[in-house]
Amino acid sequence: MRQKSSKLFLLTMVATALLLVQSVSASAPLTIVSLGNLGGPTSNAQGINDRGQVVGSSGLPSDPTQTSHAFLWQKGRMIDLGTLGDNYSSAAAINERGQVVGLSLGKQGYRAFLLENGKMTDLGTLGGQTSNAYAINDRGQVVGSSETAKGVEHAFLWENGKMKNLGTLGGSSSIAFGLNARGQVVGISYTASGMQHAFLWKNGRMIDLGTLGGPSSNALAVNARGQIVGYSETASGDTYATLWQDGKVKDLGTLGGPFSQAKAINDQGQIVGYSDNGKGGLRAFLWQKGVITDLGKLPKGNNSMALAINARGQIAGWSDDGSSLEQAVLWTNEVPKRTH
């Protein structure tokens, strides 16, 4: 999540507004499309931008260690994004400028990376050995977590070549999972009492978002309107997909079982995630206007998860193929044509 210039930022906002007008309607049927892989047995889609570009990770052919490489999928084709020098990388998010962030193994160990113009760059750490990037906005700001010099994990905000320590809610560690165009950051942190709570970081201050009555919660994404999603434990011990909005904590329900998580939200307030379906399986869901809908799975699969959604209502995630192997998928009403 980096910024280039005020002009570029305004152009990005105009483009996003146009896409919102043209977005998928609530009643439009979605088709699940398998995105393939890089030759290995599994793949997993983690992020999508409004242009329909998808990123994630995939296994490689003839790889005895079953490691993976980050990929970019566009126009029906999956492209290997490489690594920081070793045999592992995974892409977590992509912005409208095509900048990609994630985690890769290199000479310095596991590090957060930024990929732009075909070059993968190590974003460094907060003084420790490892770091991981989870999200990027159209200004080029990146969030994630890093080991500090004291050996604990802290949330960071990276911009203009510098990594800033966002601190904690009073406890030992924190992780930042999402941010919006305004630079507001969300994630999870230990509190002074040892609980793990969702947080919102804005204006230099980390705010405890609270829970659904249980001991823990986690915030995973925030949109431009400041709506935050994730999950929280209830007083009864169940874990439900959660929406934080206007100072209130809302339970989004499940598909029939005792468990659900919200993973992403677009600027229209459409929310995706996954839920126990009460029948022994996990299912990707779309929540909108108070209704939670099962997005289905691949024809021979048993489980699915939705992990990202763009302004057009296209959803990225994975479904197993009936043999317990994850396959990257896209839920869309714009079925793509493969290019060679």
C-alpha cells in the first residue's frame, strides 16, 4: 500500500467509483471457475483487485518438498511470480496498480515482499529476522507483521521505504491484516490482560474493537467506509463472522454450524468468508443486506473458502476437488476466456 501522487490517488478513486456503479448486482448468479495451478497438485487464491487480477500461491511440478510459488492470474492465465531467491513464496494481496505483497523465503529468511514492475523487493523487518505482508492499498501502503529486535511479533505499516511499528493493545504482540484507502489498519493484538482482541489503528492510535462477548476477536479487513470484518468468540464459546460498524459489534451468523469467519469486505458492504454448514463441511459464503448465502464448491469438492472480493462482486478463494487438495477458484458472473 503505497502512494505515488495525489493526482494518481484521485484517478484511482474515480476509477473505483465507476466500478462500483457497474458492480455485480445482489441477484446476479455467480459461477465458480477453477483457476488451475503452476503444475503442482494444489493452489490457493488469496487476493483480487477490481480489474479481476487474482493472486495467491500454487504448488510446482516435480517438487518433492511440495513448496509453492506466488502467482498472478489474469485473462485465464496463471503466471509464476518467483521468489526472493529460495524455493517459497505466497502472494496475499494486489492493488489497482498491480502491486503485489506477500511472503517469500530468501537469503535473509522469511520476509514480507512487494512486487512491482516485475521486481520482488524484501521490505525488511522491525529489527528481527522475519516479516510477512498481508495487504496493500492503492497508495502503496503495506501492512503485516514483523519480528522485533526483542523477538516478539508486532504489526507494521510500511510506506515510502520505511516500516513503522504500530505497537500493541498493551500486550506482547500484534498482527496487521488489512487496511483501507485512508490508511486505517486492522488486525489482532494481545491486550494487557493477555486476551487477543481485534484492533483498529488510526491517527497513530490503536483502538480495541471488543468482542461478541467472548474472550477473543480478530479483525481481517476494512473498507473505505470504515466497516471492519473478522470474527469473534461469543460468551457461549462459538466463533462467528463479525462486522464492526459505528461502534457496534454485529454477529453475521453461519450457514448452519457453530463457526464462521468473515475474511473480506468491499466498499459496497458485501462480505465474504467461510462457515461450518452444519453438515460436516466448510462453505464459502457471501453476506449482503443481512442475508448469508452459500457460494458452493467445485462439483466434486467437499469444502470451500472465500477470501477476497472486489468492487465488481467477483470473489477469490479455494475449493477442494474431492481429494482434499485445494484449488484456486473465482466466483464470478463474468466467466473468463483463457489466453495462451
